[in-house]
Amino acid sequence: GNKIVLKNAVVKKQDFDKQELGWCYEELYPTKKGYELHILFFEYGTSETYDLIVECDNIEITNYK
């Protein structure tokens, strides 16, 4: 499998506190600091969507077993 680590990450926006959400869509933008990750989640059984925005210095992807 793969492991993705967001280095020195800061949550800029999180408009939900639920645990049972589905991953709908993501976008990654370069910034002056490094990267900004935008993730759109959906709530199962409803049409509600929620945003998560995380800014980080770097992204590290590694393989693990």
C-alpha cells in the first residue's frame, strides 16, 4: 500500500465534525508555502457536502507492506 504524509500540515477549514463521510472529490494547488489540499466529502444518505482544506510544506508518498 501507499502512505501519504502532509508535512507541517495546518487545517485551514473543516466545516464538519462527523465520522461517517464519503470522499467525493479532491484538488491540490501549489502555494508559496508548499501545497493546499481541498477535499470535498459527502454525508451518506443525504445530499450534504463538507469541505476540508489543509495547507502543508510538502507531501511525502511512501510504499509500505
